Amino acid sequence: VLATAATVIASQAVISGAFSLTRQAVQLNMLPRLEILHTSEKQSGQIYMPRVNLLLALVVMMLVVGFGESSKLASAYGISVTGNMLVTTVLLYVVMTRIWKWKLSLAIPLTVLFAFIDVGFFASNIVKVFEGGWASLVVAFT
């Protein structure tokens, strides 16, 4: 039950993120106009994009068939999440020093603390590259 609930929450986050990023890319003229359906009259963020939804469904089906085992998908997911954490820490340092104008004496120790934790998680997942984690790295480097 807990795994199913976590899967539903994670998939909803992916769908919401894909819709939001696509909508912003359309508004910035980085993508051609796509059909955007507003599902709520009261909240502007409640949208549905049929083409994006179809593309997500096709990609998920290809991934499931391509990986064949849920453990290989879990390896790819673990590398994606921990890699994201590491990149977020680096970007936090940039924000702290360039936007918030924090002193280096405060920004560096905080970044080192977060990076220490993130590198530990990433290192524990990087051993799963040949078990399916390669897919996350291919996407990240393209």
C-alpha cells in the first residue's frame, strides 16, 4: 500500500512538472503552440496537455519494456534523484553567493555540508550504472 501511494505521488509530480515546463516553454516560444486545457476556472495552474500526456505514456511504456525489471528502473531513478540533489547543491551555492550576496565564510561550509551528504548518496547509487542507471546518465549528458 505504501509503495503504491509513493508511486502515485511520484507519477503525479512527474506529470505536473512536465505540464508546467511545457507550458512555460510554449510561453517562451521555445516550443510550438500546444493545446492547453484549463481544468479549473479558479486556479490558473490547473492544466491538462493531451499531447504531453500521450508522450509521457509512450515514454513510460518504452522504459518499462526496455528495462524489463523494476529493479533496473529503480537504479535509474536512484541515480536521477541523487544526481539532482548534487546539482541542486551546486546551484544553491551560486544563488547564495551571487543573488543573496552571502559571505563565502557562510556559503562554503553550508555547501560543503550538503555536498558531503549528496555525494554519499550519489556514490552509493553510482555502482548501479550497469544495472539500469546508465539511462539516467545518458539523458543527463545529452
